[in-house]
Amino acid sequence: MIQFIRAFFCMCLTLIAFSVNAADSTAIKLGYSQQRINDKEILLTIKVSSEKNIKLYPLKKNEADALYSSVSFDSSSAKYLIGTIEEKGDLKTEKDLSVKATVSYFSDSVLWQQKIKAATSDSFVLKGVVSYLYKQDDEYKPGEENFKFFIQPENIIKVDSNTGITQNRSLLWIFLTAFGGGLLALLTPCVYSMIPITVSFFTKRSKNRAHGIRNSLYYSASIIIIFTLLGFLITLIFGPAALNKLATNWIANLIFFAVFLLFGISFLGAFEITLPASWATKSDTNAGMHNFLGIFFMALTLVLISFSCTGPIIGNLLVLAAQGSYYGPLVGMFAFSLALALPFALFAFFPSLLNKLGQAGGWLNAVKVSLGFLELALALKFFSNADLMKGWRLLDREVFISLWIVLFALLGIYLLGKLKFHHDDELPKNDFGYPYLKVGRLFFAIAAISFSVYMIPGLWGAPLKSISAFVPPMGTQDFTSAGENKNTMYNLSVVKEEAPHPVKYADQMKIYEPEVVVKYGMITYFDYDEALAVARKLKKPLMLDFTGINCVNCRKMEGQVWSDAEVMKRLKENFVIVSLYVDVQNVDLQQSEQYFSKALDKKIETLGDKNADFQITKFGANTQPYYFFLDANERRLAPQGYGYDPDINKFIRLLDDVAEAYKK
């Protein structure tokens, strides 16, 4: 179709004896947007804007149209289209002497809109080409632009394969997480100690109780405004695309590692992270009790003074919220500030509760130090992401688990009062003058030490199902409980299978094999063509497993669904499986295999990019995990792919249906 349009333009312009020039990129501008109409349909819009004195020709309505533009979707998109493209704009007509016919045109802008079928859980890509023709002065100029619409699942939790942390999270998840972060911030010494002082200030300095409540509400609202404004600025300046792209980069993961490490060490008491004192002084100077603006500056003073405690929590929340939708940072900061502001309003309404508020002391510092240990554990996760993506092998599974065991054991020892930092207070003393441990602190210590003990078998290859999605894959483990090298186990599993040993990319990729594959001796391939050849030889359906090195939901599917006895039996006996990792960047393609991808708009040089491009162009999907099933002729055995859904019975029914369809 594209070639026909180009040929038509050339013939038309030759017949009317006008010279053809390249389209002026500034004369015509195209914009793309999409809007959900209902839970089954989405409206795609292409807006074409033009400069003055430009005549843009509309879409072809009938065979008599001599000058026209076109919008064409590729063949794989046909099943999603509903009806034909609608055209909206101020259409004008004139007699064109060049073609000796009356032609229509737009002189300002036009909307080309197409409805498509898309459920809220669907994930696919629509591609196509806009070919337009316009007249500028006395010249007819053609132009062409490729486009892609990415249809993403809505209101679900999706985990990005590159980072292992949530991406496009639901706003409710972000709200609840950030609200919890605000509650944690309340328990830090910088904030907790300010609650009774601030509330007492408002209640005692006000003319009456109503006036004090009003000022406290102003104060609480100011805190919310300040933090929400921060989230708004982050959203406005960076936007979701830049933040998401940053979060999927190995360099960004190293930066996140450094940030978490810095804040963790700070919480342990090595140093204080503070803003310039002049900022707090200046805001305090503008504070007063006479109007809302003065109270606003009082709230700003609190924000700045408490930054050494709230800063690390805010920084971590922004890292997570930035991986959500466009409004992630905005919703996150609103929820954080709401939790932070609630006590100031609550105690203003019920000042008698201030007498029940515990005194700021050693327990607050214990909370801060405990957060420091958790920060260090999270820092290791980000470093692990970068390590796996680059293949450095600095933080293999047993090393990662060892560090987590030590960190949580030290946390438990600290909570028992056996480990102290320079800013720690002594434990409270009982009636006999001896230091004692409160029951609540004891239970937290038990939890931390128990978690450490739970992880110890993981050093010898135990699956650790509850955290298997967060630790490095079993393929990086250097030894097992049987005392055998993991490579020996891998080879022994091959002997028991009728399928041949995977060859292409096996030496580089087998370290990324998940625990369930190693444990049950499954055979998985890493190259599509090799797996397809094996499937044809064994006369079995081919299961495509689009996955990622750091994909948390992929590990959950494998640990919770694949490991089921009935599922495992079907996978091993009835299918040939190829694991296509979309984020591996340390496996380069041969020069002869490299090519340019229009879908990714880049040169494909690595195995990860090749698999990502294959998933988008062949199957119209770009999320992981995603499973597709093909027969020997590469035809789909299931109309739709299967994404993250830990329903074991549903997955078993899918496997049975695919196996039955293959027999037919």
C-alpha cells in the first residue's frame, strides 16, 4: 500500500509538470494520543497541524479524489480495528486547475481518529504509516511518518523486566505505599518531637479553641501543599517516559544503589544529610501567626529542619513512585504529606491526647537505625539489578543472600540492645536499676533474626520461595546442597531428557535460569530458531516464554505456578520451551545477525533487544512474563497470549487446550 501511494504521488506530480521537493518538516506536524472510551475500546487520534498558507489534502473518500492523504495500519493490526478512520476538521473545497477537478483540503488542522478493540488487561502495539500530501504556494509536497501506539494494561501491577521493581503501578498502590512512608517518617526523631511542640504552640497562642484548630488545619494543609507541589514539579519536569527509561537503565540502578547506600549509612548515624541552614532560617523569618502565608512558612520550616529524617524516605518513595503512571509522583507525595500532616490536625481537635504521646527518646532512634538496615538491604537489590544486566558476577546468589543474612542478623542483634551506635541511648531500666528490653522490640528482633535463619539454606541452593523473586537467579549459585557444581547438575538433567541440549547462547544464558528450571531439571532454550527446530523434531508445541533477568512477576509465575506438580508434568512432557530474555545486554549478536528495528527505533545488537523486538513485531506485546504457543508452522495454538496470572488451574487448562489444539 505504501509503495502504491508513493508511485501515485510521483505519477501525479509528473503529469502536472511540477517539480517535487522533499516535504518541509516544519510545515506539517503530527501528534499522537489515545483515550479509553470504555473497558473494551480505545480511541486513537492523529492530529495533523499545518502552517499558514498550507493546504493539506484529506483522506481518500472515493475513486474520483485526485489529491489525498492516507493512514494505513500494518496487517497485524487489522484484528483490533473497529470500523474505518474518521476525519474531523474544517474541510474546504476549491477548483484545482492542475488536476482539472474540484479538490478538498484543510487549511489549519485535522484529526484522524480510529477506534480499536482493547480490554483493560490487553497489551500490544499497533503500527502504521501516515502518508500525507499538501500544497505550499504552487508546489505539491508529499510526506510520510511511521507511528506506533503502545496499548498498556490499566489499573494493574506490572513489573518491569529490567528493574525488578514495579512499573505502571496502580495509583492506589502508590498512594498506600507512600502513606505508609509518611507514617514511618512520623516515627523519626525529627518529626515526632515536633508534634507536641507545634500543636501546643497553636493551642496556647490562639484566642480560642476554634482559632487554634483553624491554625492547625492551615498548618497541616501547608505541609500537604509543599510535598504535593514537589510531586507536581517532578512530574512536570521529567514526565513518566524519562523516569521509566531512567529506571530501566543499569547506570540508573547504580545511582539508585548509591542513593539507598548513602541514606542507609546516614540513618545508622555516620552523618546527617541536611539542607543549607540559611534555607530554614529564611523560611522561619517569614513565619508568623497572622495569616495563612505565615503559617505556610512555619510548615516549610518544619519540612526543611526535618529533612535529615524525611529526606531518605522521600527519596526512596520518589524512586518507586516515578516508575508508576504520569501522576505517580504527584499521588505519592500527596499521600506521604497526608500521613505526615494528620497528627497535627488530630491533636488540635483532641489536645488531651498529647498527654498520651510518648516522649521522644531512644526508641525513635531505634526506628531510624532499623530503617538504615533496610535501606542497605534495598541498595543491594538495585546493585544486583545492574550486576545481572551487565553480567559482572559480583553479586551472585550466595553472595547476595549472605549479605542479607548478615544485615538482618545485625538488625536483630541491634534490637536486642547488643549493638550500639554513637547516637544511641541506653535501654530503659526497671525498678531494680537494670536495663530491660520491651516486649514489642523483642518481637521485632525475633522477626529479623528468624528471617536471617530462614535464608541460610539458600546458601546451599534452597529455593527460598517467599523471596525468590528478589534474589539473583539460581543459575548464579556456585554450589548446591548435594555438593555438586551447578553445571554438573545441568548436564545430568539433560541425560534424563529426550530433548537435545541447548547450544546457542547456553553458556552465557544458563546462569540466568530460574530456580524452578534448575530444581526440576527442565530443558529450556534461549534461541527461537533452535527451539523451533527441536519442537518440529519432537513433534511438540513450542512455548515462548518472554521473560527478563530481573522480572519479579516472572519469578513469581515460575515459583508459584510452574513448580506445581501438575503444571511441571505438562511442561516437561508436552512442550518445548524457549526463554526469551528481553533485557539481557551482555550477549552480543553476530555481525551478520544485527539489523535495524523500526519498532524499537534502534539498531539491534544484543540478544535482549532482538527478543524485545521479536515480541513487539511478531506478537504485538511488550510486557513480561508473556507466554505464546506455536505449532510446527509457527501458527498460534492459542488466540491470545497469557500474561501474569498465578491461577494454577487456569494455567493448567491453558496447557491442556494448547496440547489438544496441537493434536488437531
